[in-house]
Amino acid sequence: MPKRKRRMHLGVFWLGTGNHSAGWRMDGAFDSHCSWPIAEAGIRIAERGLFDLFFISDSLAPSLTDHPSFITRFEPMTLAAALSVATRHIGIGATVSTSFAEPYNVARMFQSLNHLSQGRIAWNVVTSTADHAALNFSRDVHYTHDKRYEIATEFVDIVQGLWNTWDEGATVRDRKTGQFVDPAKVHTLDHKGPHFSVRGPLNIERPPFGNPLVIQAGGSVPGQELSARTADIVFAVVNGDMVGAKAAYDGLKARTAKFDRKPSDLALMPGIMPIIGRTDAEAKDQLDRLQGYLSDASTMALVANRIGHDISGYPLDGPIPDFPLTDKSQTFSQTLLAKARRDKLTLRDLYNLTAAARGHWVVSGTPAKIADTLEEWFTAGTADGFMILPPYFPQSFDVFVDTVVPELQRRGLFRKEYESSTLRGHLQS
Ligand SMILES: Cc1cc2nc3c(=O)[nH]c(=O)nc-3n(C[C@H](O)[C@H](O)[C@H](O)COP(=O)(O)O)c2cc1C
């Protein structure tokens, strides 16, 4: 049989008020990240579009000048549980930070959700960048960047280890003999490390469809190590520079060998905000309208958060200062600053760019043009798929599903129906 064309994977970054900070102000747009009817409507569009993944981000302390979806939001695991029974096929990624949790609880929650969703759950592992989150967890200061990753690495090893404390077929349930469980197939973990001590086993059996999946997004060197070691999906940040993105893609895939894994064990999906119009001019108008709704205070806070430095003391029309490496998210900071240097941006340009997609790449134009970009990146071996960040919901996501998805299908680049009912199955098909 001829080998089928390689197909891309699609995820959607769910934010009820839209990925653009001002998306909720568009006519008829959803305006809440804490509403069940809105969340349910969002995942239904994604499932109609045959998406692999519905991605739920998180933060652990609100700042009232932040993106509206970061001010009031559902707790991700609770939302994921509700969404998993409202859907049948789509995978659901939920964020939990390794800086403010216990591995045993996290292993349990995800394995529970894995059973409930019948194999459709993934854990987005994050280390949390907001300093003020520490104040909600009986600590005065947050850990430093590299310490956060050191903890995260031990944490994920324990969680995956706990999932593996049960072999397949450990629950025998033999009515005749009265044997419920085979003790030879359930193991302790006996982990004793610098940050955690966990005996195990977990008190949840391994389901027939395998363990939950892991998503990782941090792109600093320790972030890449964590991805290569543990992740099934990597949510990458790109800025339109295909040469740089290809080098990062190849570098991450090559890094898997160090952990006895294969490059194909990990799907790399860069984030893209599509601004779609019937013409390029219509798409540009839409972006201008969104940008026109922004307020200075919230944008300044967003830029400071993304590049990890306060920019309020610098002239907006001047060049971008040489900031040192941040202790917050190096991924966003370095991607944005690299673009600024490459395109010789002023601080104001950087401000506008960050305001639009929070540091992700904005691609604007007709559905065919968006499909061209996705195809080009995918076939060049720069991506295994994409995390789509619609600027607002439901309209701009509906438009993506109704125009770009059929175009990708016509080109043989995306599935025409679900061929599996598990997230792992989607990634393999
Ligand atoms: C695309 C992307 C999405 C992320 N989503 C979240 C999130 O939802 N919640 C969170 O606390 N951190 C999130 N993070 C933070 C990372 O998980 C990581 O902890 C942080 O970026 C610091 O690592 P870095 O220096 O490797 O970027 C995200 C980072 C990226 C790049």
C-alpha cells in the first residue's frame, strides 16, 4: 500500500475572551473565561473542526491589568472533567504547575481524568512565572528559573513513574478465585530525591488506552531538556523566522536521543494567531480594529510580563534596550527580542506585536494564504502541527474551522474524520 501523506495536528489555545487581549470587545464575541455554556460552545467548534487538542492554560494569581481570561478563569482540571463528558473525540490538555503541587495528587488527578475521558487527557507541565503566585502558597518568593526546572524534572519523573506503578492487566477481578488484583503487577516507586519523597504505588490502575500525555512549552535550555525527556507534545513559540524555527525543531528532536526516545515520540506544534479575511485588506482591518481596542495600562503590563522586564521608563519610539536574560519566561522574551532585532523594531512596534498575540506569531490574510503558511512550515519539517490562537471566539474560530480546515483537507494535510478516539491515537494517525 502506498504510504499515506504525513498529516498535521491541530490544537486550539482556549481563552473564552479570545487570544487577543481585546478580542472580547468585538461585536458578538464571547466575553467570559469562566462560563460553562461558553466553554462548551468553544470545544464543540474544535471537535467539529476535528482538532486533536483543546488546550487549557492556567495561572495561580490574578493581576487585574492582565489579559481578561487571566483575571477570572476556571480551575483547569475541573473544567477538563466537565468537557471530557461533553465530548467524544477531542483531546484535552490541562495545565498544572509543578511549583505549587504534590506529585502524588497530580498523578492521581490526571490518571482519573484519563479514565473519565477514555484516553483523551494531557498534562501541560508548567513551572509558573508569576512571582506573586508564591504568596498564595505560603511562600514569600518564587523559586529561580533553573530551580523551577530542577523541581519540574523530578516532579514529572515521579508522576510518570507513579502512572507506571500499575502494569497492564493488574486488576484480575476473578470471581471464581476471589482474586481482585495481581500483586506482582503493582509496584512501589520508592522515590527519594532532593525535593520529593514518594513511595507509591498510585491508587488508580492503568487504563487499557495507556497513560496520560505530557505537554511542555518552555523553550529555554532546561525547558528543552524537560521536553526531550518527557513530552509528547511541545507547544513552541515562533516569530515567523523559519530558519530559526527549523533549527529549534531539529535541535529538540535530536535531543530526544539523550533520553532513549525517538524524534517521532514528540510532536512539535508552534502557536499561530490567524487573522482571516476574505481579502488581505479585510484581515488587516480586523487586526486594526482589535489593536484599536487596547489600553496602554494593560499592554504595558503584558509586554513587561512577556519580555520579563519593565519597559515603562523607556521612550516608546526609541530602540529596544539590551535587556539581560530574564528569570521569567525565556521562551517569549527571546523569541520577541530576536524578532525585534531582526526586523529593527522600536519599543512601540514590540508593544503592538506583543499586544496582539501575547508573543505568538500573527499570520494574516485569506484562508488560502493561511493554509499556504501552515503547509509551508509543515512540509519544510519545521512543525508537526500548530496550536491555533483565534483572536476571539466564536466567530474567528468558526471561520478557521469553516475555511482553513477544508482547505487543508483538500490538500491532504489534515484528517477528514476522526480515526481514533484517544489523543495518543490522533497523534499517531
Ligand atoms: C506557549 C507557552 C504556554 C505556556 N502556558 C503556561 C500556562 O498556561 N501557565 C503557566 O503557568 N505557564 C505557562 N507557560 C510557562 C512555561 O511553562 C514555563 O514555565 C515558562 O515559560 C518558563 O520557562 P522558559 O524560560 O523555558 O520559557 C507557558 C509557556 C509557553 C512558552
